[in-house]
Amino acid sequence: MKTVLITGGASGLGKELCLSFKEKGYIVLFTYNTTEPSSELDGCYGYKCDLSKEDNIKELVKKIYEDYKSIDVLVNNAAVEINKDFASKTKFDFMKTLEVNLVAPFLLCKEIGARMYLNEYGKIINISSNNSIDKYDSTTVDYDASKAGLNILTKCVAKEYAPFVNVNAVAPGWILTDKIKKIDDSLDNKFVEEESKKILLNRFATCQDICNLVLFLASDEANYINSEVIRIDGGSYD
């Protein structure tokens, strides 16, 4: 039975990833920080960890390897986004975003990827964003920059741990999470409708759409896919 570690697994896409991997028979480990896990995640194993702190990450990895001996799949999903206009953003905001969205995946890739390499097997999947490719919005500059950095990190780590570890990134567009549903409700159900017009498939992704791709990349069917950033946004063109 394979073991997967998913960061930011208590809510949103992370929670759905936990449930999807559990359904496939994985031992599912996940991190959480401010959001406490719900009963839906019974059967998955949570580790409280502040991913902005290097010592927390090192302690996390040490504890997991004591408990489970190996991690077969790492999904770097946790991310923060600080919603402020460009003029209001501070260096603290920018650095906080980078710490969680880019530095934490770097540290986890370094700590866990090295062990995967020695074990001659591993899959690392980084959750990026189509914002990192061709979406330019000054209000999300810190988030977008962190995800662009994650794309480069993906390729560098893939080269570092070749040929034994497959390292890829998934770059979603809009995902219909509970957070988006709340925004849509507050804007009289117009947000999703208007944004969907900019997508060739005329809808937001479901969490399961993204989970399906992540599960595939984690599987042996994807053994010859490496160092890729795979866009999954329904054909977003604006």
C-alpha cells in the first residue's frame, strides 16, 4: 500500500485530494494549520504544521518517517493568497506568500525527494496555477509569482532526482470550491457565470477534475511523464 502526503489537506481541493487518494487505497497523510480537519477525513492522518516555518517542516518530515517509514507520493497543495490591491501589498505579504507557496514546497522536495531518490521511487506533484503562465493581475502578483517559481522548481527538482522520481506540476484555472461558491453568492450568483464565459468549456473545474489528473500523475500509468507543467483550465482564454 502506497503512502501519500498532501499539504493543506483540511479544506478545499486539498480535502478532495485526500478523499480521492483514500478511495484509491492509499495511506493518506495531510498537513493542516489554521483549518481543523472535519470528520470527512476520518481514516486519513493529519499533522498540524506551519509551513512558513522551516523547523516545523523538518519536524514534520522526521515524524512521518518515524511513523510510516516512506512517502511514495508528495502533493504540494497548500497555498495562501492575500487579497489586497497592489498599492496596499507589503513586503510582509509578499514574503508570507512566497514562504508557503514556494519555499515550503522547496523544503519538502528537498527533504522528501532525497529519500525518494535513495528508495529509487517517488512521485512529486506540485499544485500550481494558470496564473503562473499567462494571467497578469497586479492584485495577485505575489500569488502569481510564487506559482511561476513553483513551475521552475518543478523542473529543477525533476532534473535533480532523475531518473527515479517523477516531478510534475498541475496548473488549474478556476475551481468551484466552497470559497468560490461563497464569493458567487455574495455577488448575486454572477461571478461564476461571467468568468465561465472566458472558458471554452463554459464552466469552472470541479475539484474532482483536478483530482483525476493528480491521481493519474501519481500512478504508474504516468511513469514516463516528468518535468511537465500541465495546464488544466477548460481552455481559459482571458
